[in-house]
Amino acid sequence: MTNLTKHKAAEIISILFIPQTFTILVFSFLAYKYELLFLQKWVAIFTALTFGFSIQIFTYLYMLKKRKIKSFDQTESNERTIPYLLQTGFYLTGLLILLFFNVNHLLMVLWFSYIVNNFVLLLINYKWKISSHSVGVAQHFALFIYLMNPVYLVFLPIAYLIGWARVELNVHDKYQVLGGLLLGFVLTYLQLHILM
């Protein structure tokens, strides 16, 4: 595989496996599987699609267009502060909707973990550029481990691919990737353990 091919593959992996991708896929899956009431099921899916995915992507595109950030990878840690703050706000809005419609407790706990994990990322970002891609995959790995659902096995090769891609693109080093994996797993698992 040539360097150019590896670089292109890493770019595609990084775009496909942004944290918001996991949010929409996993949250919708859980809503379908665990939410028994029709209205709550669709409110949960709508919330994930709107506040966990679409608005966040449009915000990045807008910031990119206005040159508030240089790239989706936000190569400088100071570029990540405003997007993380906005994401936290979007997740808080989503939580209020989920609470109002009284969706399944598991879904609310997972959504709450998005807020906490994102806020911790924001704080760490002031000192160290930890990988949010790694946090995104690890928090869902932790979820399925907690649920003892073998779907967690799918996340192992994805975590490896994401880590390789982020290092290949020189966006993160291996310690930032490993730190993101550890942070995402531990934070999410602890929240599930305490709040469930």
C-alpha cells in the first residue's frame, strides 16, 4: 500500500467513524431495541439524529466555511474549545427533550454520558489534545460490555482502525489515541454502573 493510498484510507476512516456516527447508529439501535412505546422510540431517534448528529455536523461545516476552524480534524487544540462547548449544549438540549418525553432510562443515562464525556474532553483539551474519535468508539464499546451484548466485538477492529487512521494522519499520537480509548471506556462504564 503506497503512502498516498494509506493516507486516503485514513481520511475515509476518520470521516466515517466520527463520534457523531456512533451516536446516531448506537442510540437509534438502542431506541429501537429497548424503547417499548412508539412515541418515545421516535423521539429518541429524532433527538439522536438532530442533536447528536445533524446540528453538530452543520456546525462544523459552518465553522469551516467561516474559517473558525482549519479542518474537521481541528489540528490545534484551541480550535476544539468552541465546537466542544457547542456539542455539550446540543447534548444538553437533547437530554431535556428525552427527559420531557420520559424515554427509557438506559437511553437517558447513555445520553447523559455524552454530556459528561464531552465536557471532560473540553477540560482535558486545555492541556492535551486527546482523541475524541477514540472516546467516541470506546464509550460505545463500554456500553455493550456493560450490557453484556456481544455487539461489543464489532468495536474492537473499529477502535484499531480509528487509532491507526488518527496516527497516520498525524492528527494524534498513539498516547492521545490510547488516552481517548481509556477515558471513553472508564467514564462511560462508571456512569452506567452508578446511574443504572
